[in-house]
Amino acid sequence: MEPTPPMPSASNSSAYYESDDPEFLVALQTAVLPGDVPEDVELKDVHVDEQPPPCSQPSLKRRLDSDVDDDTYGPSKFGGFGDYMRRKRAKLQVQNIAIGSGVDQKIFKSLAIYINGYTDPSVQVLRELIVQHGGIYHPYLDKKALVTHIITCSLTPAKIREFQNMKVVRPEWLVQSAEQGTLLPWRDFIFKPGQRAEATQGAPSTQSSLSTAPVPSEHVEQIQERGEVHAPVYAAHKSNPNASRLMSDPNWRAAHTSAAPSFIEGYYKNSRLHHLSTWKAELRKLISEAQERAQVARDNSSHSARLLNAGTGTSMKNAKWALKSPSKSKGKGKAKATDNDEKVIMHCDFDCFFVAAGLLGRPQFKGQPSVVCHSQGGQGGMSSTSEIACASYEARAKGVKNGMSLQQARKLCPEIVTLPYEFEKYKEISLKFYTILLTHADEVEAVSVDEAMIDVTRALRDKVKNSTGVKDEAKEFAENLRKEVQAETGCEISIGISQNMLLARLATRRAKPAGAYHLISADAPTFLAPLSISDLPGFGYAAKQKIEEKFRTAILGDLLTRSKGELSEVLGPKTGETLWKAIRGVDERVLTSEKKRSSVSSEINYGIRFEDNIQARAFVFQMAEEVSRRMKDISVVGRSLSLKIMKRDPKAPIEAPKFLGHGACDVFNKQSPLSGIGGGATDDHLIIGDHAWRILKAFNFDPKELRGIGIHIGKLEPTRAASAATGPQGKLPFRFARSPTKKKVTRFAEPASIKPLVDPHPPEIKNEFDLPSFSQVDQDVYQALPSQIRNEVDEEYKRRSVTPVAGPSIPQYQSKGPVGTKAQNLRRIAQGLAPRSRSSLSPQLHRLLAAKPKGLSRSLRVPQEELQHLDIDPAVFGVLPPEIQREQLIMARHLKATGKLPAPPKKRKVLKPIFRSSLTPSKIHRRPFPKANFIQPAFLKQRGPKKGEKLYFSEIDDVQKLVEKWVNGFRETPPKEKDVEFFSKYLLQSVDGRQATDQGMEKAIAVLKWWMILLRRSWSEWEKPVSDSTQTQPVVGSGPRRVTSEMVGRAWWRAFWKVKGAMDDIARIRFGGKLSLR
DNA sequence: ATCCTCCCCTAC
DNA sequence: TAAGGTAGGGGAGGAT
Ligand SMILES: Nc1ccn([C@H]2C[C@H](O)[C@@H](COP(=O)(O)OP(=O)(O)OP(=O)(O)O)O2)c(=O)n1
Ligand SMILES: [Mg+2]
């Protein structure tokens, strides 16, 4: 547990720029060459007309003030080093300059300046200086040819490389020039990477080439001489107009951005990259499991693979293969072919996979240029920023590429056909593909959904034995594979064959389309020589830049003369050696089907638009649920969490050029140890959400500026074997392992975790609803609250965020109430009827979906007016399942008519009161318990029940606050026995007696769990109950009679386990299952 | 040397 | 409308 909140600092932030913005490229291209755009237009050859540059602002002071003020909010700029006095001084300096020198002098008239990184004076100050004196300030370095000078105070090696041919100057050049009213020679202010510079690797040589700065950009000067001026840089980075318009509509925002209640689910359902990543992980797991299970075929003759199950929807999670292997293969892999030590590796890859799959159902588009993207038909016209996942070969011939935006593609190929995504189909095809590979290969390594490496050394040798081995057996083998895949899937694959993975992969290029190519070792040198380093898998843009800078070439043939040491100097020892070998066609990696996962993460950098911290918090907690689900899916718990935040670059427009994209951002990462039970690893969504939110909160960003959020869990361990009898580190959520017949009663002996229960009987409860999500509906409810109450909520948040309790601050969980919880889950179910993408659905849910799909009928149609009359949010209402809609309607109408809540119906889905007013929390303490100052209604209705009425579980939030105050009120002394007893009874209401409901159990568990979290926060070391025999308290030195923290902590935990145990017993009786503590 | 933490980079 | 995710290799630089 981290005692102090993380501080944002410049050292762990970095900028995410979009220097290669394709939209910008296209804009320039069309500006110059309207109509036809040559495929190879190089940006540097393009000049753009422009309006007179914005200069000499009249209102310098005002802008200066406001800009300087802006600084105070930008950790990316000043971060932990933010230093008020320095900025103050800089500001005054500039003001003096403004007064002292003739404002009319345009001494920077010929300058176009980009400011790199953190500078002193700040970028804002310098920008004003530049503009005031007639220069042009470029917030981005899109096109270096447009910039005459770069101002900087420090450079990373990468930047040194990037700027090597540009004029890089210190800020003093501008400041002193302005002071003296004349443009001083820039060469007197050349920036030299200082002693303190981030000179890391090959710094010296790059430094010299940099400081020489020999080649000014003639481009710019020529342009200016011809009277042409710079492109309006801001225009190239202006907001997406579509998005700007739509974002101004609050309803639209609420429905289509991260503020929407089911944003995460909807997003992942449609994200191709998410699918690619998920599938890859799933395939690896499936293959690994299948090989573990592989049985040795008795006859030793045939390999075979059978797909036993294909899973549901787009998920492969429940897929399964049965493998048979000839006697001794069995995935050992060790891969050294016995005879000649030469392996045969094949790289198998579908030809334009998504398009090929899409054309299966649309053969009429075969032969035409087509792409797979979200935007369909004429949608978006020529201005769609929809990304192209896959382009057909006909489209590629026109220059369209995977990853391009649709508008860009339409410029290259106006007649392009768009095909929709069909994720489920991709999955099915892929499984067939892998089934075939598993049948024929010794070893299979999943590269992606459409791509795999196979080792066929042995399979080939066996085959050659009884074959007329004259021709290229490998090629023939591959062609057979191709035919089989084509017959089975209707799609073409191409196969590259060689002796290692590297060469096989490269061979695939030549094999495409729809072919096989065997690259034999003798041909490797010739094959490799003309390739660029970036053609090698694993080497991309950055590696190419570094190599090019050092060796003036990126061609493998030219690099043959370079020693391993030289390459390592540039790329690092391992990468250098890898490259050295790759250049020679050597790759010693061995195919592997097993590797254990070392991290799990969830991250969304699209559509992130919050209006307030309530929304941001809700989102973070939902994301935590997502991560937690993924961890549970693969049975891991983690000890480390890191939060990734993308925050809009202050220079970037509010709305990104790409529709709802993140735009140019600063990126912040902050890690914190995850402390689950007793400080151990966890997969609990509340704990994860708590950690993540605390980090984000500590950054103190304006929520409106957030553009991306990610939660990464590392330091993974296998989840403890479930089931009782294991020690105190179980998972939190309670879960019933029900065995109606066996009645296996497990004494609730082992303490630690509590696991929620699920009784299979009531169908709609057999769920994985774990605990109520404390986050999701927050914003809905919040938005619906009367403004006065809303303010109270805000105040509450504020107060809590600064109230130090057991550490930096104690987070508060918000509850959505039963409707929220249930509605959310039922909504998932309803949506689950359609093919879903999430592989994260619990098996229970899957079963449920299969069991009774018809139970969920069509949505109710209720006039908007009535909803409004009833104070129901139509947006929320609309997405609820019909059952809940009905329920809401009934209750709301009743309330409207009578001013009271209707008697809770008996139906299970209906809210039931589980707290009696006679047990009002205020009795717990001798002093009147502070009453919660706001109430979250149990349903969409905005007003809560009146005082004295039954309390519904939606007020779980109040209960939580109450528990928190209780705990906080007894930090120095142990809790009173009476209070504990009372609280125990209070909780047991929910799980015992006539009023008990499954939902009540869930809620009670939530409260119990919250209690546990609070205790853990202060006294986690005393969590584990001491066994009876060792009940002795460690004697504290000479400690007289003083009440120690340990005593208090142990008392609290004893109380906890007592209550927990009582609930356990009742739960066992009631549900006939055991309450297992994992 | 070897490990750890915090990144960057790469691939689909 | 659109859905810019995600895991792992490895380098830099500090701790051990
Ligand atoms: N930027 C990208 C790249 C790929 N993909 C998806 C769509 C592709 O169809 C699939 C496979 O990618 P490949 O790199 O294998 O490319 P293709 O299969 O489309 O073409 P080919 O393999 O024939 O070159 O991954 C994507 O969504 N976005
Ligand atoms: Mg492919």
C-alpha cells in the first residue's frame, strides 16, 4: 500500500504527438493538387498558400496573463518541477521587453519556430515573444520544412537525431534579440546538449552533428522569397467539425462518449484492435491447453485435431481442441531436427483477411477495391475518419493501406466499396484455420487471428519417407495446406517456407497472394540484401531512424559490413545482435506454444470525454471491473497496478481531428503496489478501482481534458486454488458453490476471503453479478439529481478527497442501487442475445443466455412525455430491459400518484426492503449517527423515500458511509461490542428471514466487503485471525496499559470475522451451498 | 553481474 | 458518426 498519493511528474510523462497525421497529409495534398493525387506525393515537396500569419497581437498583456495562468494547471509542462517563481520572473521579463522595445518592430518576421520540450521561459512566454515580433509559432513539428528554427533547453537522443539537420537554438536567442530590438545571429545561441542533457547512448557523435547544424532549411527561405507563406498550422490540427457540433449537444455526449453508461462494453464490442489482441491471447491459451491434453495416438501414424467446441459469439474462450500426436511429438518442441538440424518453418497468413471474410457473403464485390471499416455506404462522405482495418488488393493498388482513414482512401479511390466488420465470422474462420494447422504441424505458434507460425520438420520428414521425393516436398505440403484451408474456409492463405521464423515470414511476402514460396538458405543473402531494416519483423520506424542516422543507410546489404558491436552501439546489445543475425538470415528462436502471461490490462483512448470527476470516477471503476473480469477469466491475481492517462496537449484543439479520437496528448503513467487481502495480490474490482481512482485523483487533472485511460495489472500470480480450507487470501467476491444434493457443509473456518455466492436456482440470480458495481450508474443518478443535492455530492467528494484517514485519503464507493446493479446486468443479458464481442462474459451468463433467450421481450414503448412527467430519464429508461422498465413505471406512477412508494412486490426482481426503519443506523452509536445528507434513490425516480419509510438497498451508499464513520470513530479504541452486535443483526436481515433476497445477499456482502476494505486500510496486518491457541497478543515492550493500534485492529477484525461467520452460516442454510472463502 | 522500474517500440 | 487495444521485448539507468 502506498502511503502517499502519487505525484505527477514530468519524469514519467511524455507526449503523444501525431506528427504523421495522415489527415494533415491529405489536406496538404489536396491543397496543392486538387483532384488527382499522385500516390507518392512527398510532403516536403508540397507548398501551401496561407493567409497572412497571425502576428503582433494588440492584447499582449491579456493573453500573456491568461496563458501564464494556464501553466499552473499543466503538469506536463512543469510537473513536479513546476516552479512558480520562475514563471513569474519569465513573465515579468517579457512584459519588460514588450514595453522597452518597439512593438512594431517585426524582428522575427522571417522566423517560423517550434519549441521543443520544457523551456525557460515557458513555451507560452516564448510564443508570445515570437508572435509579438512578427514570427510564426508552430505548436507542432509536422513538417520540418515549414520551421526555420527549433528552440529548446534539452533534447533526448531521439530528438537529437530527429533535429540533426535543423537549426536548434536556445531560448536566449529570442529573449536577447527582443531585448535588443534586433535579430541576433542564431549561431551564437546554438543549443548544445549540455552536461545535464539526456545524452544516453551514442550521444557524442550526434551532438556534434547537431551542434554543427549545417543545413538550414532552404525550403522555408525559398518559399518565403517567393512570397509564399506557411500553412496555417492550427488549421491542420483543427477539431473534427462533426465532433465539435455533436459534442455541443449534451444528450449526444451522454449517449456516445465515455460518459455513457455502457460505453466500455459497446466500445470493446466494436474495436477491431481489441478483438485482435483478445483473439491472440485466446488462441495461445487454447493451443497450449490442447497440447497439454494431447494424447499420443496409439498407431503412431496420424496427427489429428478436432474442434470440439467453437465458443460463443466472437469469443474463443470456450473453444476447445482435441489433439492426437504421433508417439513422441507432444509439444516439447525442442525443435532441433534430428537428422540435418535444419528445421522447416512455415508462416501461414490469410490474404487481406477481413476483406476476404467479408466477401464470402458478398461475392459481387470481388475484384473491386474494397475495405473493411465501420463507416458504411456513403456515410461520412469524403470526410470520414473511420479507420480502414483491411484493404483489398485492388484497393491497395490505388495506394489504400490498412490503418488509413476512409476519407484518405476515398481520395485515392473514390469508388471504394466499404464492407462491415464481421467479428464472429473472423473467429470461425480462424478456428477452422488453426484446426487444420494443428492437424498437420508439429508445433503451432499463434501470431494473430489470421496468422500462425508452424514447425513441420517432423511432419515433413514422415511424409517424405513414403513419398516420391523428387520435388520440393515442403512446397507441396504447403500447397496442400493452402487447398485445405481454402476448401474449409473459402479464403486464401499464403505460406512462406524457410528454415527459421524470420525467413519464413519474409518468404510470405513473395508468396502472396494465394501462393507458397520456399526460401532456401542458399538464396537468403540475395533475398535479404535489398530489404530495408524496417522490413524485418520487430524493426520499425524508430530502429530505422537510428540506423540510418548512424550508417546513412537502412538497406540490409549495406549493413553487412557493420560489426555486431557497431549495431549494438546504436540499438542496444540484444537488439543489435538480433539485427546482425537477421541481416545474415539467422534467427535462432524456437516456436513456442506456451508462455505465461505477465500482465493484464484494459485501456481505452477513444471517445474519452468527461464533464466532471463523477463521470471519470465511474469510468475508472467500470474499467476496473473489466480488468478484474479478465483476470478472473485467466485465474490470476496481481500485485501491481499502473494507471495510464492521456491528457489533451494544451496546444491541441479541444476536439481532435479524428472523430472522438484522443488527438495530441501528454501521457502519464503511475504505478502503485496493489494490496489485496493482507497486502497480497488481488483481482478484486473494487480494490483495483480504488487504487486506480486514487492515482487519477492525485494527478488532479481537469476531467474535461482526459482523452485516454488505461489500467494495467502486473506481477501476476496464479489465483489460489479456490475452495475452502485455503488461507486468508481468497478473492473478495462471495460466491456460492452450491451443491443441493451433497449438502457439503464447509465450516466457515478459514477467514480470509469472502467469495460471493451464486445460487444456481433462481435463474436470474445465478450470475456473476459479483458485487454491485459501485460506479456505473453514478453519473446517471448524478445527472438526475436536483442541483442542490448535486452540489452536496460534489462537496462530499471534495471533502473526502482531502480528509486524511488511514493514509492519504479514503475513497468512497458509490453505490448504484439495486436497480442500477440489476438493470446493468440484465441489460448485459439483453444485449448478450446479440452476438457479443466480449469474451469476458462469465460462463454462468453464457449458460443463462443459452437457456432462456426469449425471457427478455421487446422494449416497452412509453411516451416520452410520460417519462418526463414521472421524472424518469428517457435515455436510461430506454436501455433497460423490459422487466425493469415495467417495474420502474409501476413504481414511478405509484409514487407520482400517491406520493409514496408502492409496497414492494414479491417478485424477485423487485426491490425489497431489507433494512427496517427500526434498525435505523443511527441507533448504532450512542451519539446520533450523522445522517447522510443525500439519498440515492433506489430507482430512476429522483426523490428518495421519505424519512421514516423503509430504507431500500439503494441506500447502501449511506450504509457504507455509516460503516466508514463507525470505523473512523473507533480508531483509538476498539469498537463497542454492542455496536458490533447490532451491526451484525442489521446485516443479517438481508440474508435471513422472510425478507431475504438474493439481491439482499449481494448487497449485504457489498457492505461487509466495504467494511473489510476499511479495516484493511488501517489494520491489514492484523487481518488474519489468530488461532485460538496463539491468541496471545505480542507484548509490546513495556507497554503499560496503553491501547495499541494492534489491539484496536485485532478487535476490529475479530468483530469482522464474527459477523462474517454469522452470515456464512445463514447463507449456507438458506442457499444450501457453502460460503467459500477463497 | 543482475535485478527492478519506467518507459519506448512493435505487431496484428 | 466511430469504436486509436494490448502484450511482450528490451533499453536506460539506478539499486543491490
Ligand atoms: N492496422 C491494421 C492491420 C491489420 N488489421 C486487421 C485486419 C487485417 O485483415 C488483419 C490481418 O492483418 P495483416 O497484416 O495480415 O494484413 P491482411 O491480412 O489484411 O493482408 P495481407 O496479410 O494479405 O497483407 O488484421 C487491422 O485491423 N488494422
Ligand atoms: Mg493477413
